[in-house]
Amino acid sequence: MVELKTPSEIDAIAAAGAVVADVLAAVRAQAVPGVRVSDLDAAASELVAGAGARPTFLNYHPRFAPTPYPAVTCISVNDAVVHGVPGPQVLADGDLVSIDLAVHLDDWCADSAISFVVGAADPGDLALIDTAERSLLAGIDAALAGNRLGDVGHAIQAVARAARYGMLADHGGHGVGRQMHEAPHVPNEGKRGRGMRLEPGLVFAIEPMLIAGGTDRYRHDEDGWTLRTADGSRAAHVEHTIAVTESGPRVLTSKG
Ligand code: MF3
Ligand code: CO
């Protein structure tokens, strides 16, 4: 069942979203060559606690996972697409890093992810990230009352496919509210005019996951969590939680 949120509930989600955006920006600033990925997670943990929020991923145990999630963030480096578990890996010049974070603040959740390159960037990596960001913005722009979910998926997919990138098959966004994962599922591909009609009060995360090599195939890492590209090429993942409102889409995970 899809639960519509009131304007004051949307404001509460935006307050959680401001914490997410601020923490992501602060952790990104610390992500330089030589830094250990687990230290970035520790920094996120402190910042989330300092903001009076609860890290949603920690101990989260979805059906697809073998174990409860052991960290505050997902940090996915290079060929890791999503759900990278922060570990002892040390970041090197030119690494492509995606950081995903959700928090609960006052019982409301917000979820967002950023991708960027550490140190000197390969132009191909910057193009991949730029396309992922444009794909996300196209999806947000399509999140208009009266449109359908298929219009959002179509907008996301059109940008990614025009650039001949692969997309993580079977993965997409999701409703957000008191829970991180609520109905509806928000596919990254769709047909115009198909699917659920969008109404003011609908809140969901849009999260394109692009694969540089152009195939949609992925594999599970031995850790049971990390999804990696099957061809070993790099991937980018960006995400915002947004609300459909009378006056258009509102991004809820922007800086406070
Ligand atoms: N932001 C991720 C998503 O929407 C959630 C990561 S899974 C977790 O799929 F277990 F780490 F929470
Ligand atoms: Co998400």
C-alpha cells in the first residue's frame, strides 16, 4: 500500500534529508587518497549521532542479505555498484567512490547517495558520474502530479541509455517514509504513461545505478552485500529522496 504524506510529514522527512546531505558532504570532503574506507564510515557515524539522528542502514536486514548490515554507510569503490561494505581498503588517486546514507530523525527517514572521484579523475569516470546525475535529475523532473511512475523510469533510462551505459538490472528506487523501503518500487526503466499515477504527498527515492561497460550484468561479492559489475568496469550511483507536491517535485535530501 502506498501511503501519502502530509505537508508537515514531508517537512519532517526533509529535516532528516538535510542531515543526510550535510553528512554526505562532510564525508566526501574527507575522502582523499590514503584514507581508509572504514574511517569514512566512522566519520559518518559520529556526524549522524551528533545531529541527533539514527543511522538507518546499521543492522538493517533485508530478505536478500545473508547478515544484518554492519555499517552506517554503503561505500562502493570502482567496480562496486552499490551496497559496498566499508572495510580496510585505502582509497587511491583516481578511485570512483559512491557513498550511500540513510538516517532516521524523529521517526522519519531520508535516503541519498553521491558519486565522485578521489584525486585526479579519469574523464571517462567524470562522464559516467555526470550522466548518472543527469539521469537522476531527469527522473526528478518527471515526478509531477498527474504523471505516472513509468514516466519517471522512462526519464531515468533515456539519459543512461543515450550514453550507452548499462544499468543495474532489477534494482531501483523505493517509497520512503517512516521506513526506508516502502511501496512503491520505483524502477529505473519504464514506459511513458504506464504504472501508478503520481499524487501530491508521494515520497520516494530515485536512484540510478550506471555501469560504464554498457552491460547490465552484475555479481555478488563474497561478503554477501557488495554488488559488482560483471565486466569489472566502473559504476556510479546517485540518489535523492523527493516528494511530489502541488508545486512540483521537491528534493528532500539537499543541504540544511
Ligand atoms: N540506500 C540503499 C537502498 O535503497 C540501502 C542500502 S541497504 C542497507 O537500496 F542494508 F545497507 F541498508
Ligand atoms: Co535507496
